[in-house]
Amino acid sequence: MALKNKTLFYYGLTDLPITMSLFPVVVFIPMYYTGEMGVSLGLAAMIMLAVRVSDVFTDPFFGYITDRFPTPWGRRRFWIVLSTPIMMLSVYQLFLPPQGAGPWHMGIWMFVLSIATTMMIIPYYAWAAELSPDYNERSKITGVRSMMGVVGSLAAQLGPVIAAFFFAMTGTSAVLQVVGITMLVIMPICVYFTVTKVPEPTEYVSSRTPIMEGLKLMVSNKPFLRLIIAFMVSSTALSITTPLYLFFITYVLDAEDKAIYMLSFFYLSNMASVPFWVWLSTKIGKHRAYVGCFTLIGLAHPFYLFLGEGDFWYMLPITIVTGFAAGGFAALPNSMKADVIDLDTLTTGENRAALFFSTYSFTYKAAASVGSSIGLFALALIGFNTMEPALNTPMQLWGLKFLFAMFPSVFYLSACAIIWNYPITEERHAEMRAELEEKNRAVTLGAGS
């Protein structure tokens, strides 16, 4: 039976405050702490990288325990509720830091936020894979969730715009204050509706496989490897550009006060394109639509290289195209992940959705950290000066342009080649589901006899 639209809405709702809080972490936090809080570029990059290294242990751990040890309230809801106050506290400390907060404060609360995000996202995303077995409906589920995430990103930008217009609150610190307070209000509301209005499946085969053996089985899953490598490569590209966005608009275009508007255009285009990519995936297949995303953004990004001071509005059409292309980056791979989990269930007889999503979560966060660190380390390497930007030479500004415009395209086009011959098509998935249903019937008959 197809899921009701209101169920899809309630499920996707929690992604709004998640994205609303994580968006500033990669866009505004680096510039805020390296500018107003006096943390050096190199140290900020090291902090972000160190936090992600910890995910090597925490992500598989939470994936394993949510699969292996169900609670009286289900396998997924308990962890989402538990992580909510921890995530709220860490956002408060990171976005509204006390006077004199420095690298230690940044590092500690980024680490706590990472733990809380892991606790929430892994069971939350795994829940989506269990809501429907249908190849195309899974794209619809992840599409709705992705659109809610984009709404969260837009809210993280439009809130400060409204605050600037009505209350003259401007600057990166004002953005973080407005977003932090808004997130603290809406997160418990959104989580409440998700955990009380969305059904959690009760019929599943719990994982009995030890965690290390389970990870080895995932590595032997060839479609999983291809998908996760493409996902990591493309996420690295996106993560290189994300923290550099403000640097590019501020120092290349000399339009810091308009940066929030350009980001709003990006995410409006991103949100508008999600239904298109979901629709296209039903016509040509998920992996072919995913290839289309990579190709479009990979060819559009180099055009940023031609921009300079005063070219803010010339940036708009490029931003709309890249935002449109990026609209499929969440909906399509997340739907494909659910199909990969079916293949694992067919092979092992176990449902280990959370362990799979923990691996993707680690991959995404590792790529986000590596990409952000690459961008910040590269800026430090060319001697870019964030404390006294007037001292930057034309060569240093060109280096910033190159890092933002050209470097990511290499990653996007590489991801395109990796995912080109992805083997789980709609036809292959239908065969897998038929085999799973046949196995389930055999188990049921065997238990009955």
C-alpha cells in the first residue's frame, strides 16, 4: 500500500531542523571562528578533520546497536528522541558562544554536535529504507525528506535576512544567533510529529552478525562499494565549495552583504529541482539520473572562474544551474542505498539498514570534513589572509577562484564515471524483491509447520 502524503510529510519534517543546524556549521562556522573568534585557518581545518576522524568509531557503533538492540519503542524512534536535547545543547554552545571562546570551545562542541547528529541521522535515515519496499516510492520518500532539508537550509538563510531587514542584525554572528535560536524552538516540535505520526515497521529480522564481520560483508557488496565511492567523491566536491562560498562572494565579488541572497537562490533552485530528479529517475533509472546531476554541475562550475569584483548578478545564472543539479544529490543516492540494503538482506537474511546508513553517514561526514579541510588548508597554503583581507594579492584571489570554480569539477566528473554502469536497475530490483518475498514465504511456512 502506498504511503499517504501526510505520512511522508511527517517523516520528512525532522530533516528540516537537522539541515537548518548543520548548514551553518559548514558555511558560516569556519568564517566566524577564523574571523571574529581569532582561530587560525590551519587550526580550524585541523579541528574539523579531527572531529570527523572520531566518526570512524562512532558511526558504525550507533549503526550496529540500533540494528541489534531494539527498544520497547522500536529500533529507530528511541535514538531520535534521545539525541534531540544533546543536539540542541551543542547547537546553542557552538552558535551562541560565550565571550572569548576559542579553538577548544569550537572543537569540543563540534565533537558533541557530531555525536548527536550521528545518533539522530542513522536511525532516521534507516527508518526511510524500511517504510516501503517499492523501487520508485523510495525515491519519493527521500525526495520529500530532501525538500524538507532544503527548506531547513533556506530557513537558515531567510531568518537572518528578515532579522537584518527589520532589526538591523547583520554579519555572520547575527546569522548564527538567529539560526541557533530558531532551531532550538522548532527541533522538538518537528521530532515530536515524526516519532508520533509515522509508523515504524515491527516485522524485521534483527542483525546477529558481529560488527566487524558485518562491515566485511558490506565491502563484498559490489553495488554498495560503487555507490559509496561515487557518493564520497561527489560529497567531497560539494564540501570544498561550501565553506568557500562566503570567501568567494566576500573577497572575489566584494559583496559580503549579499551573500545570503545568493545562497537563497541556490537552495530555492535546489528545492525546485528535487521533484524533477525524482521524476527523471522513474523514467531513465536512478543511477542515470544521478549521472545527469554530476554532469550538469561538473560542466557548470568552471564558469565561476570568469567572475570578478562587481559581478554578483552574473553569478546568479551559474548558481541557479548548480543548485538545480545538486537537487538530486540527496534524494537519488539515499533511495539507491535502500536498494543496496535489499541486496544485503537477500544475501545474509538480516535487516542491517542502520549499519549501512552509519557507513554512509561516516562517508558523508568524512567527505564533508576532508573537502572543507582541503579548501581551508589550500587557502592557508597560498597565504590567504582572513584577518586583513586587504593584504591579499591578485594571485591569492585567483587561487581562491580556482579552488572554488575548477577544483570541484574534477571530483564531480569522476563520480559520474564511477556510477555510470551501476548494476541495480528497476528491473534487477524487482527480481530481488521477488526473491526476498519468496524467502519470507518459505520461512513463514516453515515456522507454521
